[in-house]
Amino acid sequence: MPNPKTVDQEDLDVPNETMVHEVHSNVLPIHCPMPGSSLWNSHPRVYIPVEETGSAKCPYCGCEYILKD
């Protein structure tokens, strides 16, 4: 499993460069793709229900989001 990247509010404007993100409750609701991702190769925005089970994957690209707190 790749090392997850912890995502804070100020990090949400960088392109999605990794397939695993650790997120904190202060950034919920989280969606994929994140702001700042290239539009030409993105999928439609989908909200990730990470708060329901503690982790969830994007149904389009498979990026995993893990609730850290």
C-alpha cells in the first residue's frame, strides 16, 4: 500500500498526484477530483462518503480517502 498523503485545507488546491489521501474532518465534505486538478483529464466531481466508514474510494479513478480523526 502506498504511503498516504495527509491533506489539509491549504493543500486542496494542488493537483491529485497520489492515489491515497488522509483527510481530516475540517475538510469535509471531500470530493474527487480535488480543486486544482487538470480539467482535461478529470472525471465528473463526486463527493466521497469517507465519514461513513472511515475510508472510501472514488468510483471513477479509485483514489482512496482515509479519515484521519
